[in-house]
Amino acid sequence: MDKVVIITGGTSGIGQAVAAQLRAQGCRVYEFSRRAAQSDPNHFSVDVTDDAAVKRAVEEVFAREGRIDILINNAGFGISGAMEFTDPADAHRLMEVNLFGMDNAIRAVLPHMRQARSGRIVNISSVAGVFAIPFQAWYSISKAAVRSLTMALANEVDPFGIQVTSVMPGDIRTGFTAARKKSVVGDDVYGGRIARSVARMEKDEQNGMSPEAAARTIVRVALQKRRVKPYYAIGFSYKFLVLLDSLLPCRPVRWLLFQLYGK
């Protein structure tokens, strides 16, 4: 394919699987992550919340390649706990990474894509952006914001030949589960529901889709589709749930989420 791709959060989980599959398709892949510099010259040690560092890394990629064809915004993490008892600093940090870190990468690549009058931006959202999960409120909020960012940006940059889309994974078996910052503060007040909800979610994740299977959809969206839709859910069951959300009134949707993760 000979495409030049930047992927954030490309050294673990879904990002690592996406990077491997892109390379197998012949792409030149540059990974941005907070991990220390590696021997791989295409790996950049970058914190996506550092706007200046992101811009420097993007400019280095452009200096080497002369173009940037695809940006995949994958960097992110999760926190859990009752919204009432979540430390505001933790909520702000999550939004800085999951939303504003994405914004930093987008603003860094857009001038080059505009000049080329082509490019594709793939933002990794989540089914949680459609179905706000109790006791994972801030993660759900961040992923809903990614959906809104995607829709707005797609219409802003379409006249420049740039396509923007978001992909919404569901439960995936990755290190994301272990890396989630969990807080059970207030679990006594909430009758043990915080711990039960998070345990149920983590069980679903560990029994979920493999990162390689999720990556195949992301790679197909990034490379193979001539025109992209604003959103893609991964897996038949999640596609059905997203469709259900668009058809049902909000009350039964909220009831369903309470039965699954709120009790």
C-alpha cells in the first residue's frame, strides 16, 4: 500500500495489532507512545498531551517521508468509580489523553493533509460512547466526545479531500483492563455496586474479542474503503446494539444498562 501512517498508542493492545497488520500491508508505520525510545527508528516516545512534542514528532515524520497519509488516534486509558467520588484530577487527566491528546495529533497532521488535499483520520472511540456505562462515566464521556469531534471535523475538512471516521470497539482482551485506574471509594455508600459493576465489565473484556480481530476492522477502515462512514462498530453484536440505541427510546436503553452494569 506504501501509505505513511502515524498511530498513537501503537505499542500495546489494539494499537500494536493495528501497527503490525499495517506493516504487513506494506505501510510505513510510525508509532507514538509514552514508552521509552526503542531501537526502532519509527517509534517516537511522545506523550500525546504534550502539544509541542506531538508537533515535533509529526514534523519529523513529514521530513522523512514528505507526506502523512493516515493518522490513527488510538492512545487512551480508562478509569472507573462512582462519578460522585472520582478525583477531578483523574477525570481531567483522562480527558487530556483521550480527547485533547487526539486533538493535538489532529492539529499537527492537518496542515500536511490539507496541502496534499488528501488524508484519512481514524479516531478510536468505543461502544461506551453510545452506551454510557455506570461507574465508568468519565471514560464514556470521553468516547462520546470523540464521536462528536469526528462528526464535526469530518464536515470541516471534507472539502480538502480529508476523510475522518471513528471506530467503536466493544469488549476487547487487552492490557487495557489491567491498566484501568480503579477506585472503590464510596462503595459502601453505593451498596457494593461499584465493585460488582467493574468486575462484571472486566469479565466481559477478558472474554471479549482479540485485539487482532478488532485491528482487522480498523485496518480495513483505514486502508481499503474508498469512502468512510462517520462511525463503525466492531462485531455484529455491537453493531446491533448501536442500531438498537438509534431505534429505542432512551428509557429502555437506560434500563438495559442498569441491568447489565448498574445493579
